[in-house]
Amino acid sequence: MDTVASWLRRFAADPRQRLWFRPAFYCTLAVLLVGVAYISDGLGDMPGIPGVTAGTIEKLLTVISSTMLAVATFAVSSMLAAYSAATTNTSPRTFKLVLADDISQSALSSFIGAFIFAVIGLISVRVHDFAPSGRFVLFILTLGIFVWVIATFVRWVDRIARLGRMGSTLSKTETAARDALNERVRQPALGGVPVAPGSTPDGAPVSSADRIGFVRHIEIAALQELAEAADARIRIAALPGAFVSPGDPLAYVSPAGAVGEEKLCATFEIGAERSFLNDPYYGLTVLSEIGARALSPGINDAGTAVGVICTLHRLIWAWAAQTLAAEGAPPRCDRVQVPLLDVAEIFDHAFTAIARDGAGVVEVMERLQRTFLAFQAIGHPAVARAARQHAASALERARRATGLPDDLARVEALARRVGAAAPR
């Protein structure tokens, strides 16, 4: 069951994905700014303050109020078009990443906040007789809002021209995947005791009684507290990204029954959608989807697929290199065992779909084989082994799909260098 603390943690994790949050904050700020004018109005006359008439302020506020609502409406329509382009041209799973664009959210929030400020300011000027100090402060605030809106609009026009385009969406997806992988470099076992993926767990399984969905987050620290209180050991069975249903084990507890099922299940956040934040496989999967979609007959964009392969190459290389260089820190939660990332799964999520849909495209097959060849030099045995396996699989797909012998020969020559080619 969800707790208030868990809800607050999820909200604070990425408020950018809640489109209402920033406009609401800016509207509140607009109301407070008008309140500043009221407060300064009570300070009395101040010597040296330029005389500003209420009519001047009213005209400025009228200009802002009459234009900002239309500009905000235009901003919403432009953002919706960008969201649609992102989901149509790349993958529907990228929607949340495009939605979280900081500049677009700030621009929309600024336009709405300026409109609210202007309306409340107009009402205040017409119903309240401000002293010279109050009028001057309101005038300065109005000019500041005016300059801020213009600067925001100029910056936003440059961003909206790119938002939702293939390059921008690819970059956002790569960043999300890199952040998740870097987090697993920093905490390979999420703060727990690392165990090899696929190893046999000890203890009794504990499953979710009534929840079906993807594991989005695990409260490892809360599991540690439960294990310490019961003098038990807990082995995680369902990492973030895993799909679970009643009967599927979330964790194994030793000794059996030491930790209550309800308390243990409460530490797992399960939702209808996967999350980029804690699931490194998800970012790789979405990138692979983008590459596979580019190879569909209706799009036939091999260049994008090659670009995605290069992106996956960068991500996996950086993760593997940092993993080799990382020094093992003592686990913060020594009673919770967490499987490490599975290199075979990383390669499956990253390359299988592209190798399948691009089997007959020699440019894609060559780039895949060159990527697998590069992984042989990184010095990571598991990565090199997975690369050879996928090189062999990709070569077999190419043999079944490639029509020209010359094209196939180029792919086979690269596969031999990887160590994956075998006689037909």
C-alpha cells in the first residue's frame, strides 16, 4: 500500500512530468508579486521616487493581459503538435521525456503567470488608490514581467522549432538512459549486496497479492529496516522494469515468514508504465524501438537506425568502462541482496529489434558488426561475450534476408573479425 511518504517521493522525483505543477507555481508567484505592491504601498511616501500615474500602469497591464492568453493558447497548441510528432516519428514511450522539457514548461508557465499578474494588477489599480511608492513598485514589477515574457518567448521559439523532432527526442532518450545507467554505476546493487543475475535465491518467495504491473521503484532502505527488525535476509527477485502479477515473487526472505508479506510488498512501487528513472533497460529498449521503427517499410530510414546504433554503442561502452573502473563501496543495506545488471539483457534490449528489422539492410548490419567488434576491445569479458553472441545472431539474420552476395560478404568479413562468423 502506498504511503504519504512514498507519494511525496514519487512527486519530488520528477515534477516536470506533471504539466500543471509549474503553471500553478507561476500563478501563485504572480499573485504574491501583486501583494508586494500592496505591502510597499503601506510604506508611505519615499523621497526621490519618480511619479508614475495609475493610467500608465493600467495601459501596460492591459497590453499584457490582452496578449498573454492568446500567446499561452498558441504555446499549448505548439507543444501538443510537438508531442504528437515525437510519438509518431519515434516511439510513444518518449512522450514523457518530451513532456518534461524545461524550456517549454517554463514558457507556458510564464505566459499564464503574466496573464494572471496583469489581470490581478488591473483589478488592483482600479479598485485601490495606490500611493506613489505602491504605484512605482507595481510599475517596476510590470516592466520586469514584460521583459521576462519577451526573453522567454524568444528562447522558447528556438526550442519549439526542435521539440519533438527526431534529433531532439533521440537526445532526450539518450540522456534518460545514460542517467539510469550512471545511477547503476554509482550503486550497482541499489545500495544492497550485489549478487550475480540468474543465481539461485535462498529463502521463501513473497509475491504481490493483488497488484499487476511494472516495478517502478524499490525502497531498499525500508527493506533493510524490515530485515534488521526480523533478523532476516531479503533477496530481490523483481528489479525495476520487471512485470509482475499475483504469484510472481517480488523477493525471497530467509528465514521463511520472518517479514510480513504486506510490509514487504509496500516497499515495491508497482504501476501501469515503466519508469526511466530506475530502469536502465527501459531507456535502451526505447532507443531500440526508435531504430526499429525507422526501418519499417513506411519510413525506410536506415540513417536513423544507424544513428541509434551509434547512440547505444556510446551508452553501453560508457557503462562498461565505468563499471570496470568503479571501486566497490561497502553496501549501505547489508541484509538486502540485489542482482546486478545482466549484460546479456542489456544487449537483448538494445540490439535485438534493430537486428531483426534491419537484417536486409547492409548499412545497418555493417554498423552492428562494427559496434560488436569495438566491444571486443573494452576489456569487459561479459560485454565481449554478449557482443560475439549478438554478432553471430545478426549475421544469421543477414544471411536469411540479404539478397546480394557482395553485401553479405561485407557483413561476414566484419563478423569474422568479431569472431562470430561460421561457415554456411
